[in-house]
Amino acid sequence: MAHDQAADIVASAVADVGHIDVPEVLKDRIARQNAHLVELAANLIASGMNEPRIKDVVREAMGSYEEELVETILALKAEADSV
């Protein structure tokens, strides 16, 4: 049940991402991160963690995701610039 709720939360938060035309490698990274977020959300819901702590955990996870996303985008840009 928590996994379904978590999947619904993440799906609603990233629904528009599927409609954006981006390179496959970026789509793959986004899909992988979404799977991690669903798992994280399910675990946080199931643990009964309080809301302020959930927000802290999600902020940390999103910070890590942001770094990976920026690195991927910069690598794609460098590749495009070299062509």
C-alpha cells in the first residue's frame, strides 16, 4: 500500500517530464531517479517518519539528483559542442 501511495506521489510530481523531448541518456537517468524516489517515499511512509524529517531526507535526495542531472546535461552539451 505504501509503495502504491509513493508511486502515485512521485508520478504526479514528475508527470510532465514524460512529455519533454530530451536525449535518451537523460530520460534513462530521470527514470532511474524516479524509481529511487518511489522506493524512498514508500520507505518513509512505511516508517512513520515525521513530516519535517521526511522533508529533510527528500531535500538530501534531491540534492544528489540535482548533481547527477547537471553532470549529465553538461556532458551532453560538451558532446554536442565537439561535433
